[in-house]
Amino acid sequence: MSASCFSMAGKISKKTVDQQEYSELVGRSLPHVIRNEAENDHYTHVLETLDRKPDPTPAEQELAALLTVLIENFEEEHYSLRKATPVDSVIELMEANGLKQKDLIDVFGTPSIISEVLKGKRNLTTEHIRRLSARFHVTPALFI
């Protein structure tokens, strides 16, 4: 979702929301928990339409805030990235730098240790982490 979709939600007016207007807006859009991509696309479009208004009413701002929460909830649940494992990080760094397993002998000591680590049969040691961090100029936390 574009950053502009959230802009209206952040500037809710201090004015009182007209309950009749808000009720009509909610009745037309029928906001509810978003359960699939089609609903997410629909509510994103509604939010973008509200966001383009030059002078939204407090009721429109309130609906925009509600839609923002619903969209963020759906997208957090469906698009959040899983945390990379230490091995994922090593593999990604190898690929990004065009390296093969044999290129990391200076880090791991032997080809068999490299293979075992990359297959998940052996954990990274403190010394491996120190050497990987120095080799790739990244924080050691990436491998923990």
C-alpha cells in the first residue's frame, strides 16, 4: 500500500464526527475484518479515494482511520516476512557475493563443516559468527 493511503488517518480533525454522515459512509462501504486479497484491494481503493479529497470531513477522516487499521491488520498478517535464520543469512550473503562453499574455507576451516552448517546439521560457533561478520562487514546479530 502506498504511504499516501495513511496520510489522512494521521490528521483526524478535532471537530466532532457527524454521526449521521459517518453512519451513511459506513453503510455504503460496510467495513469489516478483511479476509482476502479482493477485500483488501477494495478497501485500499476506498481509502485512496478518501485520501485524495482536498478537505475531508471529520466523518470521512474517521472512516479513513478505520480502513487504515483494517488494511494494516490484513497486510501484517498476510505479508509479514519471517525472520531469516542464521543459515539463511549465510546463504543470502554467499549468493549476493557470488561465492561458493569452497570460498568460505577461511571462515569455517574445512569443506565438511561448511556443508554441515549450510545443511543445518551443525550450528554456527562464536568464531564462525565473528569471521562471517568481518568477512561480509555485517553485524554479528545477523547470525544469531
